Amino acid sequence: MQVELDRGDLRILDVLQEHGDLSAADVAERVGMTPSTCWRRVSRLQELGVVKNRVAVLDREKVGLNVMVFSRVKLAGHGRDALLKFEQAVREHPEILECYTMMGETDFLLRIVCRDIKAYEAFFLDHLSRFPGVQEVNSSIAMAVVKETTALLGNVEGAVVKWANGFHSATTMMPEASYQLIREKVQKAVGRIKDFKPYKVAAPVKLDVRFKNYRPSEVLSYLSIVERIDAHSIRFVGKDMIEVSKFLEFVNTYEAGLEP
């Protein structure tokens, strides 16, 4: 099931996909959040399974695995037991990095890495061809890697001009430097406009607002459409972005001291 992600989540994921070893504090600095807020978001993403693992990605050629093979396997039978036995055999061999069940004439597609062609030949003769139920194997050796990435979400262009140091303090770039950085990022994004696809926000839309002082959240929480999350934060759920935008405009212009 797809998990609802907001813009802050996407910025965090963009950083983690490229730099999975960064601490929450380092990620927070790059995306312009407080360390505590960033840590809560990263923890949530891990709990929901959006972030499965934070691991080191090895260069296979530098560890001696110079040959990559794609093998298409067809089984003699397609009963549940035959499939389970083949899948179990696949899991027992580290040479097989990935295995996919396919539609069509091929039952499985395997991605295999070996030291060289002779090593693959030995693996094929001693193991793969003897896997339970194998009827036919067609293999292709990759000549070169054109694109190889573990990033599922495209990188997001953004300019961070203010960093939160804590609840009551922040570091802000000088205006001219901020304008220059924003200008550069916008130009870069426009230059890559064809790489981006529209992001559709799933309805209903959830908006969390955190105030520096507790009074605005206390007053706004009297509205039936507002949920108070903690002393300084409220949550509003709108049917679409238009409704959320109107509520945000109301929050930005509302003054608690005004008479109704």
C-alpha cells in the first residue's frame, strides 16, 4: 500500500537515497529542519517501511565481480510446490542478487554476478541448471552498465536558506546570497523540467502547523475542524489543496486578539 508522503518527507528521502550514512542532525541541516523534527520523520519512514535499509552500496567490479548475467528461466511445471522449491534454491545462492517472477514465456528472471565467464559457467553447470524443476535457461551477459541506481524517487531541486538551530534560534543566509542560491536552483530545475513528473497530492490533505508560542494553537484548537497535536502544534485535514491553502491563509492573517 502506498504511503502518503509530504514535501518534507520527499526532501529527506532525496538526501537518504544518496547519503544513507548521514545522522539525523546532518540530514536536518541539509533539508532545513530541526534535528528532532527530522529524527521523528526518519523514524516514521523507517517504521512504515518506506526506508527498508540504510546500507553501503559496493562497487561490484572493485570486489572482483566483473561479470553480470541476466538469466531467463522456464520451469517444467507450474504448481505451487515447484515454484516454492525453485525460489528456495535461489535464496541459497549469493551469486543471484535479484529474482523476479515474470509473465509470459519466461517464469523467472535472475540477475547474477560472478568473477568471470568461467565462474558463471561453473555456477550454471553445478547449480542453476540443477535447480528443482528447471526446463530451460537462456542467459545474456551485460556488456556495459548504462544506468544503475538505487534511487526510487527523483532528486528534488530546492534551496535551503534558513536552518533551525533550536526552538528559539535559526541561522539565515544573507539576502543577496539567498537570492543567488534560489536563482541557481530555479535555473537548474527549469533546465531539468523534462525530468520531472507532476506530483499528485492524495486527498484528503493533512496540514500540520507548529507555532513558536502556544497561544495560537490553543485558540485555533477551539475550531471543530482543528486538532491540537501538542502545546505548539495543530493539524487540519482538508478535502483538497485549495481548502488547505485557504485555511493556511486564514492562519497567517488571524490574530488571536481580534474580536469576532
